[in-house]
Amino acid sequence: MRKAVRTKAATVNREQLIANIRETLAKSGYFVSEPLSLRSVSFDLVGRKDRQLLIIKALSNIDSLSSEDATEIKVLSHALGASPLVVGLHSSSAELEDGILYTRFGIPIVSEGTFKEHLLEGVPPFVYAAPGGLYVKIDGETLRNARAARNISLGGLAEAAGVSRKAIQMYEGGMGAMIEIAERMEDFLNEALVQPLDPFAVTAEVAEILKSLDQYEGANRDIFEMLKEIGYSVVPTRKCPFDALAKEEEFLLLTAVGEDPKTSERKAMAVGNISRVTEKKSVVFIQKKAGSREDIAGTPLVTKDELRRTDDADDLRELILRRERRKVI
């Protein structure tokens, strides 16, 4: 079975993996973005189902996930209320095994098989990889109650499991256990102790990284500073189809800057695609209009001079809403 899995994984390239992920998302009821065609972006797909929003990166080799990409994905996930996820095929040393939750830089990682099982069949992973081996999440309350109901001391359970009394106390407090130890405790207590894992759970560890505007020059810097002057908080991005997240109270903008007509067209198509899935507003700031055009495929265009003339955040919001045209999906 393991050889068969490796043969299949070896024949799947990253483009095919992205297509497979999109198909799985669509089959399970997600509204899915088109694959991002821009180079050097930190994520590949966005999917939404009801209130669940996913930001997904597809990788053949999960070890190629950079710290920079992971940080940006976490920043975006926090801002959009999304769950970050990497779907991969292998690491530098081995194929990813189904049913196991991996992590890199705080981003959950699963195999394509785990991804399909979870979405299409409702089967979650139960094992996670961590330094030292494979672990499971122990239901500490169930463990504590089962031991008390059977009048088993900490020492008695520790001896049966082959660990210290302190370790049993930590398991009862919610610490994960290696698979073999969990199996020994379940056998000894005749009680199911292992809890399923949620690869879409939003972690408490969130990258609140506000990048300096000093790293931006020209049109980007000017526009970001004008947005700040009228009341927006601005988080520039480096490896996204948009150039910044701009927020004023509950109004979040996926903000792109087009320095020429070709760039504006490309960014408007990409950011419009993502904004429809995320249900956030988008805008492309341009140097000057080409004729009377006020949007590209429904994504509003706002000139630098128009932004300069806005008095406050409400003025910009009204301008964007007037120019927004959304096609019925």
C-alpha cells in the first residue's frame, strides 16, 4: 500500500495538485477562487463555505514553505477571519502519510488524501507529527474520570503506560501523548481517549506583523500614506495579488496599486476573484483613468487624485461602492 501511495504522489505535479484541491473543495460545497496566475504569491486558492473561509497553499515538497510565506498567510488569515492550510505531497525525506496533521511555521499541513477524507467523508486526522515522533490529542477530562471511576492511582496508570506520574498528570491536563502510550492507556482503562484534530482550527498564535511603510516607494507609499491619513490601518503585503489590506472599523479592502494599464488589468482580475470568494471589498488605485472606465470586471478603479480629494474613510467607501459592479455567480 505504501508503494502505491508513493507512485501516485510521484506522478502528481503542483498544477495537478491545485486542480485536485479545487475539485475536492467544489464537491464538498465550497465556492472556490480561480488558481492565482501571478508569480511568487504566498497562497494559491481561497475557498468559502458558509462561514468557513480557507486560504490554501499547494506544495509538492512541504519543506519549500518559507517563513516569509507562512507569516504572510497567517497575517491574511487573521485579517480575513480565515483558516490557513497547506496541502502537500511529500517532505524532503518521505511522502506525507494520510491521517496525520503536520505543521511548518505554525501552518497546518495535510496530505491530499487527508484533505479529501476530511472534506468529502468527514474523517478528521487523529495523529499529528511533532519533534520526536507521532502524537495524539488526549481528552484529559475523560482520562481523569476513567482513572477515578476505576480507582486507579496516578502511579498505577503510569506503570501500565510506561511513563512517569508527572506525565499522567500532564495528559490529564491536555498534553498530547505518543501513539504507543495512548494505546497502552486506552487498553488498560478500556476507554477511548484520543480526540480528533481539526486542520481548519484557527490557532491562537497569530502573526500580528505590521510591516513598515518605509519599505515602499513611489505610488504604493503615497497611496498607503493617504489611506492612513483618512483613517485606514494599512498592512502592506509582499507576495499577494493585492498590495495591502486596508481596514477602517469593519470595512476591509483588498487594495492593489496599478502603475500601468496592463498591471491594473491583471491585478483587478486577480483581486476581484479573491474578493468575491472572501466577501470583502476590493479596489485598484491607478495613476489616471483610461477614458471613462471606472471598474475592471467589477473591481472599482480609483485614481490617485480622487483618493487625495477624499475627506475621510466614508467618502472613499461611498466612491468604491458606487463603482462596484458584481457579476452574479
